[in-house]
Amino acid sequence: MNKKYLAKNNNVFFENESLFNFSNTLIISSLIALFFVAGIYLKIDSDKKQKFLEEVRQNNEKIKQETEAQKLNLYQLEQEKQNQESLLKKEQQQRLALENEIKQQQKQSEKYQLLPTINEEKQPDNSQLTAYIDINLKNRKFWLTKMPKKTVALTFDDGPSPKYTEQVLDILKKYNVKATFFVVGYRIEQYCPILKRIVSEGHELGNHTYHHNFLTKITPELQQQEMYKTQLAINNCVGSSYVPRWLRSPYGDQDETTLEIAHNLGLNTVLWSLDTNDWRPSSTSKSIVSQAIKTHGQDIILMHDATEANPQLGLPESSNSRQNTVNSLEDIIINLQGDQINFVTMSEGFLN
Ligand SMILES: [Zn+2]
């Protein structure tokens, strides 16, 4: 019985055991299922999180890039602004400089226009007529008879030159002779001390244009510039109170427009009445003296204290030295002074 009971109990036990097994399996399966589901859920969740994080990261990256791009844009805008500002400033400065130059030009022109001109001189009696000075000038002639008798004006063109001008000045100083120097604008800055010496020793400065061009071959505007720039260069060197009163056109090349422009700048125009031909290659100091001493007075004598002033134009027949001019000067002065001829500057001869 015990056995049976045992058996029975065993059976029960067994029955119970299988029941137990079954429920265990169920629980385990459930748990596995649960874990599985949870796993899947967690996996999905983690994927989502990953995806979200990735999106956030990409977003951040995008924002970062956009910020960088904006920064770059801002920098470029700032640069552009600065460039525009500096351009504006530059333009403003240029405008101011131009306005100043125009003002200065007006002021200078007014100053020059206040000068007396001798363009309206009447023709003297034919018996008194020695020569025309401006042979091309129809309405504004003036006459050599305006000069005191027994006077000549020595004139030197194309300088200042470091090689010859000071030699000329030394000789003029030795004999206390005053002359007129028609200077070329572009040389003035370089040789300003020579220009100052010319003025300080009582000589006169005339305008021989800035580049020594043929004036009738350039526009009226350029002709005006050629004259005006030389006036300014002279003023900048020897002082603004000095007013050049005479223009001598290079090569004597001028027309009525040239004379009109010169007149508007307050310049009298003058060529010469006696050419020493010192510029010719064939000239010698002897030939220069014999030409110069032909005068009996009332002459404007043409000489040169520099070689070709505009080498680009280089006239083939022009000599490349002015030493003959220098060497002839002393003899010319001694001869003319021996004839009781006085030397005057252009303004002394014509504007007094
Ligand atoms: Zn000249």
C-alpha cells in the first residue's frame, strides 16, 4: 500500500512534476518571449535613438557649416564694406585734390591776368621800325623800338642745365650783366638750385613750355597745360610771388591759338630778333660772337644754355654741345659794352 501510495504519490508527484514542468516551461517561454519582445523593443528603441542621435549630429554639423558659411559671408561683407569705404575715401581725396588744383589754377590765373601785357602796342612810325618780334602775330604785335636805344636783351633758352647754365651765370656776374632765361618746365624740379641762383642774381625767368614741344602740333588744352605747368614749376621752385611774364614758344612754333592761350595766362609772347645760330652744329664761338655783335641796340638776342631740350624731338641740325655759347659770351659782352650798349632783361626792356 505504501508502495502503491508511494506510487500513487509518485504518480501524483509525477503528475505534479509534469504540471510543474509545464508551468515552468510556460514561464520560461513567456520570459524568453518577454525578453525577446523587450529585446526587439530595446533594439528598435536603440536604433531610433541612434538614428535620432545621427540626425542630431547631422543637424549640428549642418548648423555648424551654415554658421561657418555665415561667418565667411559676414567676413566677406565686412571686407567688401571696408573696400568700398577705402574706395570712397580715395575718391573723396582725389576729388579734394582736384578741387584744390582747380582752385589753385583759378587763383594763379587771376594773379597772372592782373599783369600788364603789352599786346596792344601801336605800330611806331616805319622809320623807327627795327623788326617784328612775333612775326606770326597779327593783332598783338609789339615792337623792338619799345626798347631803350642802345640796349639789348640777352636771352638763353632750354635750361636750366647743370653743365652750362652756371658757367653762363659766372660770366654774367663778372660783367654785371642781366639776362633772361627761358626755362623748360620738366628740368626745373631737377635743377631747382640753378633756377634759384638765376633769380637771386637779378636775372629774369621766362616760360619755354614744360616739354619743349611743337605747340601747334598739340591740342589747345595741351598747349595750356604746357604753359601753365611751367608757371607752377617756376613758382614751386623760386616761390609763389615770382610771376613769369614771358613765353617763348619752342622752335618759334606758334599760332594765334598759342598766343591767345598765353595771353589768358598773362604771358607776353616773344621770339627773337637776332639769332646767334649757336644751336647749329657748324657754329663756333667766333661765329657766335660775330653774329651777336651785328646789333646796334634794340635787339633780342637768341642763345642757348642747354642742348636739345626734348631729345625725343631731336632736330638733326642741332648741336649737341653749348660750350661754344659759353666760350663766346665774354667776347660778346666786352664788344657790346665797348659800343656803349646796355644789357636788359625782357621786362626791363619792354615793361618799364
Ligand atoms: Zn628751345
